[in-house]
Amino acid sequence: MKTNTITYAALLCMGIAAASCKGGGSSSSADSTATDSAVTAPSAYTAKKFEIRPKGPAPAWAPDIKPEMQAVIEKLASYGDKPIPELTAVEARKNHTPTDAVMDLMKENNVPKPVFNVDTIGKEIPVEGGGSIHARVYIPKTGKASYPVIVYYHGGGFVIANLDVYDASANVLADKVGAVVVSVAYRLAPEHKFPIAHNDAFAAYKWVVANAASIQGDPKKIAVAGESAGGNLAVNTAIKARDTKTMLPTAILTVYPVAGSDMNTKSYIKNAAAKPLDKPMMAWFVKNYLNSMAEGKDPRINLVAADLKGLPPTTIITAELDPLQSDGMLLTDKLKAAGVTVDSKNWDGVTHEFFGMGAIVPQAMEAETYAADQLKKAFGL
């Protein structure tokens, strides 16, 4: 087991939450490794010591970008990778990620990497059609017999990324909420086209409902959460649970979700050239995941046209400098119209993938804390 110990309150004083884990990458890290680490942060955060600033002017597409966010974008551009729309899926998964940028900035500025008070173990979950998918389970080390559970789905447009590249978000949620997090390695396109990822997501949720006690989870308190494509999967999983009379999730957390098929919304137009996600990349994701463009109208993709009645309390996080900002905001309106309890917040000056960058981006720490507080409230903690 991976055993990490930290005084998290001290990290909060320092303004450090987690390193970002977004983008491509390969699934190479083991779930169970023997490491014992202790990190003791100073009693007060010295802003100047950890001040991270960009080297150049703000980009034309984001004149009001926050300085720490701009530094991440600059570092990511410095790797010189080919744009993802020019690559195959296999090639795209090898590109540098925002995580690489964050980790490099942390090293350059002597920002210590947080260590979380959780264990991780691996589980294999059977899926439709035979075979299985992998899940990484994060279990808090606070000595309780059981914890609420969060079934978490990573981002990557249904095509790139994996458990490793979104490890930060899972760690943050497990640590801040005090919950078991089951991070699901659903199968990716184009090797596995629509609706495979959606089917895998629901299979993982059903497995958790049936097996929560085996991972120190409370079977009566299970939420779903995800980012980007994973945010779409989280909402879809709740819809399918409702429709199949499976136990409904306690809550939904969806961070800048893929929620519509219209690529001419206000934010798509405004942020067409944004980074790390731009309009051409979204078109590339759609082409790789869907069997035909007509499937874009399927309510599992076009969530804003889905039947949203009867869903559990939902928290939606959006970013100003993101083509998907309008998707999240419209989904908020549609859920409210359907009678669902919704709490939403938008963060200005930051981009898609900012969630999980709390180690160096203040707005990310705010969003992480907000998400954790919302889930704790839903769980009655």
C-alpha cells in the first residue's frame, strides 16, 4: 500500500493543495507502493517565496488571465509538442501535460509537493461484454471503519489521460472530503468508441454500490464526480442509475463538463484559441469518440437535452477561459429547470484543467475547497 502522512492544515496555510494531473500520459504507476513520507509545512505561508509569475505578456486570447495560470500555460507551450489535432490518439497520449508544467514550475520555485494521508489499492471491475477495467481506490488513513465514497471519472475527451494524470484530483477529494475515492480507468477511444466509456462508467458505479463495504465505504453514501469528459460521465451515471432503479448517487460533482454538442456557443467562440483546450481539440475528441457526427445529438453527449428530472444535488464548476464554460452554465440552467438542487461557481482568469492545480494556482485551491465542502455537505459530514 501507498502510505502517506501529512499535516494538511499546514499545507492550507501555505496555499498548497495538489499538483495538476491533466492531459496525456501513460498508465504506468502502480496503485500499491511502499513509501512512508512525512511533510511538515511552516506555520505561515510566505507568499514571496512561492510567488510564481509568467515570463511574457498575457496571450491575446486571455488578456485577463491570472499570472499563475499564465505561467502554467507558458511552461506547457515551452515543451514544443505538436498540437493534439495533428496527432493520432496514441501519439497524443505521449504529449506533455499540464501536470508536467505544474511539476516543473514547483521544482523551479522550490514549492514542496504535497503528500496525502491516504492509502491506494487497485481493483479490477467487470464490464459489459466480458473483461474488466482498472480502478484505483484512495482510502483515508484517519482510522475510521467506513467512509463516504466518491466514484471519480477523469477527463481527456474520452480519448487521452488516465488514472495517473488525474491522480491529484482524486487525492485532493479523498483528503479534503474524508472519503474513499474510486478513480475509474474507463476504456478510451478510438479503440473503444461511444458508448463504451459511458457503459464502463456505470459498470464501475454499480460495482461500488455492491462492493462499497469491501473498500471501507459506506454503501448508503456514494457520490459521482468527474472533470470534462469525466464530468459528462458523472451526470450520465446518475441518469442511468435513476432509469434502471439502481441506488441514486448522493450527489454529483461535475467540473467543466462536456454537456452539449453545439460548438458555436458564446464560450466556444470566445475561447476558440484557448489553451490547454481549444475548439479544434474538442472537434478532434468528438471525431475520435463518436461513431458518427449524428451521435453528437445523443442525450448522453448532449446532456443539456437529456431528461434531468429527479437527479441528486449537483455542484458545477466552470472556468472563464474555457470553450466548455457555456456547456456548464447551460447545464446549470437546465438542471434547475428540471427541479434539481444545483450549486455552481465560475472562476475568472483560469482555463480548462485548472482544478487540481492548487499547489500553485490560488483559484484552483479555492475550487478544490468548494468542491470538497459541497460533497461534505451532501454526505452530512
